[in-house]
Amino acid sequence: MILIRNLNQINQQLPKIALTIGNFDGVHLAHQKIINYTQQIAKSKNIKSAILSFEPHPISFLNQKNQNFNHNFRITNLAQKLKFLKGHNFDYIIIIPFNNYLSSLNANFFVEELLINKLNVDSLVVGYDFTFGQNREGNFKTLEQYNFELHEINPIKSNNLNADITISSSLARKYIHLGEVKILPKILGRNFQVDGLVIEGNKLAQKLGFNTANFHTRCNLIRPKFGVYKTRTFIHKFNQYFDSITNFGMRPTTKNLNFKPILAPIYETHILNFSQNIYNHKITVEFLDFLRDEKKFSSLEELQNQIKLDLNLSASIALKFQAK
């Protein structure tokens, strides 16, 4: 697999490729359908497979000066997206900067100079809602003017949800905002996950008898509903998963207890049966189920008792899952 982060890396035209283009935020099941179809074409024609995406997300870039736009919307950061894409064994993963130059390109120029002259596209696979070029002027009809083989993937419906609805990044974001994380494997094909470096906190959880690994995520990532979740945590240092519960929110109980206030929501993960120091180490937290809303307690003792209840509830959910 060759990773291309800038078009200047392409000094000569690539060999013939089957290419798919998109943002692929979340790399969800519909994305995976497009990816797999692209791979099938490449294999059947004995050519290379490639995926083209952009960083930052075009929507974020185009709204960078819009104060009313919520920039906390990305399901995956770049490292996560690359990890998921690498699992599909592309010959080329092309992540190019989305900037003023790219956003101003005429749709036909984009096809002729980039897709044909540089990338040597033999076959192109796009989703049903794919648009490109300045002011999103390019679409499937624009692509039909060219000689490469062209495939459009229709909306992918989910048979696992209550309604026959289309799988999309927007649908995943909806359930993340609602805290309905146990539905997300039916959309993403895996658990929703966040990762970060563990930082030192105010040691309150330790005083209560429940050590937590605290971390923030980047400001452009989606924020789940404030509350407590049943999770599992992968500690990269040990290459191992552990059962855990995670609170995401603003620590409302600590506001009147002379603790240093926090300025942004924080993840606080209690890893079961684990007590080692992992400050400055990376962890990945997978969200399995929502336990309760974040709540302000009148005392630390009340908070301590609630944490015990949260742990008991998490354990009972795990037993029910194992019994199925």
C-alpha cells in the first residue's frame, strides 16, 4: 500500500487504477460497500485499486468562517480513517489537502488534470450523491462525458434497523448525538470509538476509589451525548482490551467543590481491574451502551454511590449480552 498525502508526490502517471472518491467520514457500511465494489473491479481487470479522500473535511473547510457552523461533527479523525482504510488493502490511499486551490477548481479541470492525467483512472466508483468541483458543480452526469468506466452506487439500506433507511454519516451522527451508541454497529459495522492521550486530572476519582483515565479529543470531532456509558478500552501500551465505564461531560458535581473548572467536555474512563500508570499513553475507548445522563450530585458521597450503581448496571448488561 502506498500512501500519497500530496499530489506533488506523483512524479509520473500512476498505472491504471480503479478509483473511488469521497470523504468517507466514519468509513461506515455504505462506504464499505463502495470500497469493496472498487476492489472487485480492480481484481477483475487486474489493475491497481485506489481511494481518494480529502483533509480537512471539505464541509469544515468551506465553513471555517461561519460562526453558526458546528465544527464538532467528524466521526473519525484522520488517523482513525487511515487505519480503517488500510484494512481494505488498497494499492494507493490518496489523502490530499482540501484548500482554496482545490475548492476553486472547475469540475472538468478536476477530472482531466487530476483523475485522467495524474491518476490514470480506468474505472471510477462513486456514491449516488457525489458532487465535486467549484460550487459542487460536478456530478455523475459530468463524469459520463469521459471515457473511463463509471459506476454509481445506489443508496445502501439497513435491514438491521427499525425502518428501511439509508446508511450515511449523517445517520451515524444522529445516533451519536442521542447517545444511542448500541445502534452504531448496524451503521458503522463496528462500535463507535474515540481515542486520546491520557492526561492528569484533579485526582477526584482516585479519592473516591475509582481511578479514571482522562483525555480530550480534537475539537473537530463529534461529541456524544453527555452521560455515562458502558465501554471497553484498548490500551495501546499493552495491546490489550479492558472492560470500562466512561463519563463524557463537564463534571457538574465538581463546580462547587473548589476544583479547577474545565473549559471543554472531557472523557473520564474507569478501567476495571486496572491500576497502572498510563499518563501520556494512548487509549481507544469503544462505546457499547448508554447507562445514564450526566448528573450533578449534592455530595461526593452521593457521586461515589452512583458510580457503584453504574458499575453494577454495566456488569448486568455484560451478563445479558453473554447470555444471548
